Amino acid sequence: MQPLPPHENVVAELRELRLRGLPGLRHCARDALRASAVAAGLCTGPDDEQTGIEELLGSAVRRLAGGRPVRDDDSCDPLARAAAHSFGIFAARRGVPGTDRRKAAAAVYGVTTERFRKSQEHDVIAELAAAVLAVAREAGLAKTPGRQVVVVGEAATAAPATPPAHAAPSVAGLPPRRPGARPAAVAPVAPAGSVTVRVCPIQEVRDVDVLVSSENTYLEMSKTFHPTVSGALRRAAALRDASGEIVDDVLSRELRVWQRTHGRAGMPVRPGTVVATSSGALAAQGIRRIHHAAIATPVGDGDRYHVSPAVLAEAVRASFELARHESEFLSLPMSSICFPLLGSGRGGLPVETVARRLLAAVRAELRRDPSWSVLLVTPEESHARLLTAASSVP
């Protein structure tokens, strides 16, 4: 599969295209959109470039609508409707001036045009860009059949990337990678109401709505070079320039904004508090939000941390509650959450304790609301087996 353009490049081109509308596509910068359309197999060159990009955008809008037809009524997802108005995907909006298209998109949310421009429009464009890349990526993966390791109990065997219908693996992992090789894509999570365990670094997860990061009670993320969940997500979500230098430490910056806004700058929050940020560069992998669970309380000089087992259930409950609120408030079609082994890091709880407590909390939330699917990830196969063993306990 050929490399896809960065998410921010697609966003920049969509912003220009929103102003001009689809008829003005040939006058817009479109290198990233063209590359995505080529990767999706929708165009091959200049002759079919315009139709390919238009088809790509239509597919991306349908993805935002959950794969259903996009209609301009309340039965359709608001984010998809607003995108269809904004870019003239609806036939009646195709040749309409940008101001009128923006007005129609604002009406979907019931806000003024100016309020929409300053707020929801940013989310609409960012989510459409992520959907564009997801469509292109999935088309590319469909052309390149992959393999993964399926672990059932203590046995591990090579299996097709999509297990047969009768199979019920409890843990799915990724094959070993050669040094320097690109990460393999992680398959989508299981159906609603289910829990899947995979052997995979959390920053390589794709197409899951929410990734949960483990933080201390001061909401200070790990340094980007630290081998922790927090450090890995901070590094993966950061925006970089062409030389690879970080130009926007997105997650840490948004956490600082939250602390200032809520009067908690330099002060701890209550253990179990969960704070949401955007996903930064991880939006290109189909990740919508990052939830930062404050579960580790610094001890002594801050070199060690204390994690109460009861905090795990509180953080899981808070993350589900926050995800439901964001799904409604931001009009994002969210239905999946990914948890690492929260609190099992330095000075934390034993992995066995975390596995048991985490699974119990997730099961309790799914009993309350079975519309969500959950992915549990760990880079250690031995830890995945502990999760598997814990899942067999009633």
C-alpha cells in the first residue's frame, strides 16, 4: 500500500475546497486529495482526477453517516449532513456559493453561520479529512491481504486477517515486524457489546473512536521519548513539519488549556477524572478522541506512583460517560473505545490485578450500554494472556 498524505495536508486542501465548492476543484490545491483518490483506486491520472476526488469525498461523507445514504433530514448523522452541505455533495448544493453552503450546514446544528464557522466547521473538516484517509487506507488494505496471529488460550497459530465465522479467538495480535518496517494496520474492533483483546502498541491502533491514555493526577503526559502509553500517544499525535520536527504538541497543549480553563493549572485533579482532547495526527488513523484518565498519584519526590484498584472502575465509567456526551454534543458517530492496561506501569498495580479490575469495569459498562464495542490492547503477549485468563472468570 502506498503512503497516504498527512491528515493536516488533507485538512488544508478541504478548507480551500469548501470556499470554492466542487465546481472549483480544478482551481484548488489538490495534491493530497489526488494521492488519496489514487490510493483508493478511484482515479489514475489527470483525465479522471476530478471525478475520482468527487467520488472519494462522497464515499467519505457516507462513511461519516455510518455507511448509509446521506439524506438531508434528521434520520442522517448531523456531521455527514453538514459535510454534504459544506462541500456541495448534495446535488442541490453543488453550484451554490460558499456562504450559502455554510449557512445550510450551520442550520443542521441549529447555530448561526458565524458560530458554525468558528466551531463546528473545524470538526466537520477534520472528520471529513480523517474519513477520506480511512476510505483510501481501507481500499489499499483490501488489495493487500494480510495475516495476523490469533492466540486462543496458550496456542498461537497463523490465521487469515479475518477469522472464519465459527472462530471465537479471545486475543488477536500482530505478526513480528522487521526492524524499520511500517506498522501493520490493526483490524476494526468487534461488534457492539463485545470485548476484543489484541497484542499491539496502542499508538498503532486504527479506526477506533476513542483511545484512553493513562496519566498522573496532574495531567502531565510522559515525555515523548518515554516507553509509556502516555509518551507513545503524545509522540504519535504530535504534528510535525517536513523535517519531522514537532510543531504542535497537540495532546499536552490541549490538556494545559483544559487545566487553565478549569482552574487546575499546576494542581492535581481527583483520581479517576477523565479529560478529553482531540487526536492530533492520530486522526489520520481514524482516531477521533483521546481520553486522559488521571489514575496515578505521585508519591514522595514524584519518582513513584500510587494507583488505587478502585480508581480503574471509576476511570472506565467516566470514559464511557464522556464518550456518550461527546458523541451527542459533537455529533460524532462514536461507538468504540480502546483501553490499555491502565495503572500497570511504574509503581502501579500488578498486571493480574489490572486485568481483572479492567475487565470487570468494562463488562459493567457494556451491561448498561451494549451499543459500544471495546478493544483492550497491550504490546506484551504474556499480558494479553492474563487478560484472556481474566475474561474466563465469571
